[in-house]
Amino acid sequence: MIDIPSPAIAIVGRHNSGKTTLIERLIAELVARGLDVGSIKHHSHRGFDIDHPGKDSYRHRAAGASETVIAAPGQVARVKTIEGEEQAMFVTGVNCNRDTAFQEMQAVKERFGKTGGNVAYHAYQSFKPGEVTPELCHRLGVELAKRMWGDEYQVLVATHFNTGTYHNHFVVNSVGLWDGKKFNCGKRAYYQFRQLSDDLCKEYQLSTIKNPKGKTPRSIYFAEKRGEPTKYNLMREALDAALKVSVDGNDLRKALREQGYELDTNPTHKYATLRRIGSKKGGAIVPAGRGLRSSGPP
């Protein structure tokens, strides 16, 4: 296979001189000739909007570009159409350059002689659908990284908004930037991260999960808050209905099976488990007031 570099065309001009209109026509012509075209938009200032109607990135894709990148100081965004679905993200490096983050993190490990063990740690932050823009989502992610890790650890923050739920991913170097200290990724760090994220959301008047218990996904949590059916509240309804017509354990199992559920009361388990017949994952029946919680293999 011969690796042939893709040719590049640079368009330079003054503000409002017609650069974007020219680029639109050029992209459309090249695509019409059967070529796969990508575009890069240079933005000279920090912070920008991406892929909104009227913006250059939007016009580039509307003209036929399969991928558009916007580059600004300390920030890059990418929009790419993959199998008919648009995928997009922002990327920012905290205490490192986004383009050379891996090399910079590795250099820190080598400097302190700590190249073994965990290479990095991963965390994520998500928001209620419809509450944040991609730009705000990313801004909150970068701010959270700074509050959580300060100038002590290198962090890469990537914002994805292709799933309908805007969310941030954090990749954290396992070795401290200045002292070589390994990051202690334990429960204390988890609760600190969650509290800092909640504090940020409250500052921007965004939703937070009140009294979180277990590991219920945000999408299910908010769906239940809206009264929408989920597999867990359907399980609760089935269990309530079965209890009303049962006088003993056998009756309860029979009533649940008629509704498509299987009850597992294995004495070696902490809680009885209710799951759809044929499913490997279900919900643990925990003490009254705490509801059903997900269980089973990951």
C-alpha cells in the first residue's frame, strides 16, 4: 500500500472578503468530482461556537466536507460524519498540550522513574439533556479539571456530543507533574470529584442528582423523574402487582413469571434479584425506601 499525502489548499484573506463563500464552492466542486474533502477552520481567539447554522464550520459541512476541524489557542474541535451519524468533540489539555499530551505525560513518568503500573486514570461528567450547549459543557469540564487537579497533574479533557447527552471525558496522568507522586484514585477522590462537579452545576443553575445511591445512569435517573417508563420502574410495577395477588413465595414467583420476570432468592446473595426472563442483568430488591438498583455482570 502506497501512502500518498493528501493535497492541501490554503485560503487566506481579510475579514468579510468572501473566503467562506469561495471555500463552499470549492468543496462542492471537489466533492462532485468524487473526492473526500475535509476542512480546517483557524480561529485566532480562545472560545468559539461549533457547527451552528451560519457558522463557517456548518457551511463547510453543508457544502459537502466529510470532516471539519476548528483550531484555536488551547482548544480544538472536530466534526465528522461516520456511517450517517455526526460525531463531534472539543479537546483541551490542562497542564499539557492537547496535541502532545501522551508524549508529555510519558516524559513525566520517565523523569520520576514511574513508567509501570497504571498509565492514566479516566473520569467522566455528564449533563441533563437540553441543559447545556457543547461550548458550556466543555467549559465546565475544563474548569472541573482545574479545580480537581490544579497544576499538579496533566489532564486531557474531551467533550463528546454525538449521543444526545453532552458529556466530558477526563484522562489524568497517574504521576504528579512536579513531585512525581502517584495519584490516589480512591473513594475520597471519587466523592471529591462528584462534589466539585455538583458545585459547578449549581453555580450555573444546572440539574444535579440529589442523594445519589448506587450507580443508576443519569439518563435513567432523569427519565424516572419525568415519569417516563424505564426497566426499573416497570420492574417495580410488576413486583407491586405480584405482591397484591400472592400469599407466599411460590405465588409471588408464579405471578412474576406471568409478567415475564424471574425472581432469584439465592441465600448467598445479599438481596433477592428480579430480572427479565432470559436476561443476565436485573435489579436487586433492597430494603423499603431504597428502591430497585441495577445488578448482575457489567
